[in-house]
Amino acid sequence: KAFAKKVMEEASVPTARAHEARTLPEAEAALDEFGSPYVVKDDGLAAGKGVVVTEDRAVAVEHARACFEAGGSVVIEEYLDGPEVSLFVISDGKNVLPLSPAQDFKRIFDNDEGPNTGGMGAYTPLPWLPEGFVQEVVEKVARPTVARMAERGTPFVGVLFCGLAVTNRGVRVIEFNARFGDPETQVVLPLLESDLLTVMESTTNGTLDTTEVKFRDGAAACVILASGGDPLSYEKGKEISGLAAGQLDAADVTVYHAGTAIKDGKLVTNGGRVLGVTATANTLPDALKKAYAATENIHFDKLHKRSDIGARALAAME
Ligand code: AMP
Ligand code: GLY
């Protein structure tokens, strides 16, 4: 996280103001400078669980303390208000090619309550985005970042996953990942009309400037079925029913396995996020309806899902 912040600063990419802290007094000073809501990030990979956003100062301090005790440092940030957007931008080290934007739902419970997870659902396209949004992110975020990485002598080739907040002061980077995102990929790739392998070859060959990506019209939605108790503590090994051949009676529905295993010949849960139920349709309301309908067929003990994936976008469309 600290490295990404440094590159963003060097490239003048808009992001939340931040301080890296290595001691508790440094962390507390940064928390007080930015004020509530507090944002404290473990400076390493933490499966989407290293970030605490809270209005409770004691909770923020406690998270920083836990990260220090584990031997790490933290990044403390100003809070960014506004809806989140994920945009995957492919880079060959020089040229960039954006895919279509998606929205993920990080918190475990409806109305964005509870702790952060890796993501509880996603949809694309985002009808509420301002016109020219993707181009703006390419110009203000992706190009300068990729150019800066090349200047540093470490050209970046792969997926620059831009996690963005659309604030009233403009777009800001929340984070970068150097990979595809989950569950956003489950909705972005099904609408990709172009051949992904060709795009990947152009990425490694450095010819993305002459490569086009086409997306088909329509929408896709994904609802995550998680183990109750995730992300804090949950049980594994629960038998999953409803996925045998012929049981899932829905065209345009794909169930992606995330945390499953076969035990004694039976399909069982084996992680926090268990399945990603994805549907495509001509319209966003239909894609969401189809994905949710398909989740009704699938059962396991303590299954948890959010019931409001895409709900705000639908309300805004009415
Ligand atoms: P990250 O791993 O950095 O993407 O953080 C995980 C999640 O925490 C993000 O998707 C946001 O929901 C939230 N978050 C992170 N940084 C901020 C910030 N500066 N302001 C508001 N929310 C944030
Ligand atoms: N869905 C967010 C991520 O993959 O990190």
C-alpha cells in the first residue's frame, strides 16, 4: 500500500492523503490529523481484510496495534466519501487498455454494514457513472501510473486494477491491485466479446496500442454465497446442494466456485466466500433478478448473502 501511494504521488495521481506509520504514536497522530471516519490499512496483502474503516477511534487504534504486533506497518488515510468503482486497465508496460467498469460490495451486510470482505457481489455496467468516466481514469490514473512505473525502470505489464471512489471533488484512487478482482471479473469477462487470449498476447508483446476490446451490450450481476460468520470466523465442510447437473435451471447463469471442495464424493464449503452466482441479461434489472433467482436453488448450512447487490443502481434507474 505504501509503495502504491509513493508511485501515485510521483505520478500526481489523485488519491486520499495518507501517512505511513510504524509506531503507535505516529499512527495516533495521523488518525487525529485526518479525523473520523478513520481508515487504517495493513501495509501488506490481507485477503481484503486488512483495512478497517470506522468512526470509533479505539477500534482504529486497536487495528494499528495488531498490525504492528504482527511485525508490519500501517497506512492511515483520509476518508473518501462516494460510490466505489473498480476498473481493470490492461497495461503492456507502455500502452493501456481499459475494460468496462464494475461495482463491488465490500462489506459483509446489507447497506454496507459490518466488516470488509473480499467482495459480496458485483454488477456491470454502471448506469449512474458520469459520461467520459473511463477516459478520465485512463488519463488521470492509468497512463501516469504506467508511465511512472516505466520511468522507475520497472515497467508494469498486466492488469492494473484501479479501485476508485467517485467523490464530489472528483475521482480518487482507493487502491491498486496488480491482478483481476473478485467478484468484479465474474461480471466483466462474461460481457467481453473480444478474445481474451488475444488481449493477453498483445499485453506480453507490447502491442496493446493496436488492440481493441469490444464488450457486448447487456449487463451482468454476481451474488456471492458466503459462509455465515465470514470474514471473522466460519465453519467449513457444509454440504452444498442444488448444483448437480440439471438442478440449476437457468440459462445465462454461471456458478463460479471460490471456496469449495469435494469431500467423500460430496461438494462442500471450504472457505468464506463459497460461490459466485453470475447471470447475464439484456438489462441490469434482469441480470440482477436472474442472479438472485438462481441463488434460491442453492443451499448449505449458514449460507449468507447480501440482498442489496445493485439495489441502489436500480433505484436510481427508476
Ligand atoms: P482497500 O483494500 O485499500 O481497497 O480497502 C478496502 C475497502 O476499504 C475499500 O474498498 C473501501 O470500501 C474501504 N476504503 C479503503 N480506503 C478508504 C478511504 N480512504 N476512504 C473510504 N473508504 C476506504
Ligand atoms: N473485489 C476486490 C478485490 O478483488 O480486491
